[in-house]
Amino acid sequence: MRESGHAAPDVAAAISAEMKRRSVEFLSLLDELVSIDSGRDAPEGIAKVQDVIANRLTRLEGVAVERHHQDGVAHLAVVISGGDARVALLGHADTVLARGTAAERPLRVEGHVGYGPGVADMKGGLAMATLICEALVDLGDHPTIELVIVGDEETRVVAPPFMDRLESADACFVLECGRPGGGYIVRRKGGLWARMEAKGRSAHAGVQPDWGTSAIVQLCQTVGIIAELHRVRDDLTVSVGTIAGGSAPNVVAAEAWADVDIRAFRDDDLDWARRRVFDICERASLSVHETGRWPPMGLVDESLSSLYQDAGRGLSVPLHPESTGGMSDGCWTSTAGIPTIDGVGPEGSNDHSPEEYIDLASVPARAGALAGAITATTRNDRSNTERGEKE
Ligand SMILES: [Zn+2]
């Protein structure tokens, strides 16, 4: 079955021990990545994060780097040639944080917990993957590894760059943070966003209030109806996340708009909620249009999931699959038929908040489990028909 000379548990134990030895180096790489602002307002920072990693990995033998720029944003693929099997490690260099956050909140370590902007989402995962790649090359027996680090995961609403590369992978591991207590992600909800716009007629609110028609009133009445779709079906969530309108307190509002966020594990439920939202808007004479859609993470790939669990077993890490309402690029790879598991980075939580953290003590075992699963991945000749059936 496996062509590799090292057994997965041996690799897991070796890499885990190596990460323990290199904990200071891990922390210094993490510190370097966290100190770079890489939000959507800092495209040069996104490229810098990728460069730090590419510069380290190009020192290794058999490494090729590919860069791709789109709309001013950089994307990176580092290919480390090895055995026949192809393993994708998928991450993103961008964060949701504004320029200046890195200086405001530098990496702070308290006991075994590391706090800082983007540590969990996902600079901890990037630092860990970089050290794993180095350690596996040292070990000298690994599949071909493609480390893909995109620059626009937090803002994009279409499939990621390098999809053609990823589609040839036998397994895809997404480097979002692991869940505390050994959780990793096998299911994610898909999401759909729509913008609703109300048009009224402006008038002086004191002199001729009845001559005007308030777009704000019209929109808010509709928002109330849409909010009731929340949890009407199992696992379906509906949230109106933004709202704005009007021009001044003394003017009846001519315009108002709001954005709705719909999430579900099944495309059917997304479609159903979309139809309901569009019907409700039409009846209220509001215009509405879809602004983006992410597919749910598709079928759970049981064999990849157990490969990862088995690799972690020797390390006494109680790895177990979980699901989440948050989306990641794993939704796209899984939908494309690539066996995918997610949440294989260091354990952490509170993404997108000032309390974001990773558990540094989880790094050796998580790195070991991931390295073990990487080396245990075998060539998988999926035909197009099989992929079609899977979807
Ligand atoms: Zn993320």
C-alpha cells in the first residue's frame, strides 16, 4: 500500500520530538509573522508573510516556488518534490485585522498560551507547516508537498487561486487552528450573502414629513421578517450583519441597505433561504442581489480523517472530528472532490478578536499528527467519474 519507508506513527513521533526541540525557533518564526500587518489594507504585508516562508523553504533541496498576483494581492505555492503522492497544505497569509494592529498587540506569551493578531487564523498554522516541511525534508522520505498560501481568503467569495494545482492533490490539509481538546474540522457550513436595498423619497422631516417615504422604515420592517428565518430549518442560520441608510436626522431617508448572511450545511437549505429572502424583499418592493456564496464543505472523507486520527494516536492526542459554521478554503477543495480535512494547525480559538490565542503546548503533537498523516497519504487515482459521483 504505502510506498514510503517510514511508518506514520514513527514519523509522527519523530516530528513531534523535533518540534519540542525547536519550540524557540517556532516561537521566533511565529513572532516574525505576527509582527507583519497583513489585512486587506496591507497587501505588501501579505506578500511579506509569504516571502518569509518562501525564503526559508527555498534553502531546502528540491523546492520550487510559484507566485501569482491578482488584483494587487500576492499568492504563493511552494512545491517540495518527493514521492508520487501529492499532499496540499492550504493556508492563507491575510488576516481580518487593520493596519497598526501588529504594533498595538505584539505576540504575547503567558504560560503556554500565545496571544496576538492572527496567531490562530492562521499564522500559527503557517509557522507550524513551515517547520514540518523542513523537518520532513531532513527526514528524507515524504510525498510531494504543495504548500499553498493564498492572500485573500478572508475577503474572496470565489474559489481560491491555484485550484488547478490543488485538484491534483491526493489529500488537502487546511491549516486553520485546531479546536481545543483535539478537535479538527471535517464539516463546514456554506454561506450566502445578499444585499437588500430600499428606496424611499426624501423630504424635510419637520416641514413636509408626510410627503416623504422612509427607506429606513421599509427596510427595518423587512429585516424583522428575514430575521425570523433564523433556525427555521435545522442548522440554518440567518443574520443581518450590516445596516445603513439616510443622510441626516432631519431628512426622511431616501435610501437604506442591509446585508444578510445565510449559513447551512446543505446547499438545499442555502437555496431555500435565498428564495425566501428574495421573495420577502420582492413583496416589500426592496431590491436584492447576491453578493457572494461559499459552498459547504462536502462529504466527510472518512479515510483521510482516520489517517489523521491514527497518526495522532501514538502521540496520545485525542483527535476527533468536529463541524463548524465558519467557512474556509477547505469548502472549495472539498467541493472539488479533493479529500480535505481542516483545523490541523495548533489548537486555538477566539479568531478575529483581541483574545485570539493558540496553545503552544499543542504544537508538537499537532505537528506530529499532521506530519504522520502527510507521509501516510498514498496516491489516489480518482477518476473524473468518481469525482462527479461524490458531488
Ligand atoms: Zn482562516
